[in-house]
Amino acid sequence: MHSSAWRLDGQDLINPEGRRIPLREIQNWAMARHDGRQDIQTDKWRGWRIVQQYLVPPGRTMANGGISLGAIKSLVFHEEQEQVLRALDDA
């Protein structure tokens, strides 16, 4: 049985079906899409779309499963800060 919620596991976002999606990949894809460098209809992202400021998975709506691009950026930024702080502690 699949969970109905998205989960965050380290630097991966796990969808309700259990697919792991690296946050960095989502951020890179969103930035490329914003800059007009990549089409959303690639094999890896088939069915995904951007609605307003949300990344919406196949079969879902913005209100039911959409992921805020701002939230993804914040999570990636937070993890990068944590890595820098850990490196400083280890030095």
C-alpha cells in the first residue's frame, strides 16, 4: 500500500508511490525550465507540469500534490548550509 504523502529523506523527495527524486535535480530542472533551457516533457519528467509556482506530479492537481518551487529551493539551500557547517566543524 502506498502512502498518500510526499516525504523528505535527506536530499531526496519521495513521492507517494516510493519514487526518489533528488531535490537538486528538481531545482536544476526548475531553473532550466525558467530559463527556457529544458522542456518539461522529457522521458524522466513525463506528465509533470508547472502550475503557477508549483511542480505538479502526473495525475495530481496544484491543490492536491503540488510542490511549491520555493519550498524545494529552501530545502536545497538549507541542506547546502548544513554541509558547509559540518565541513567547518570537521576542519
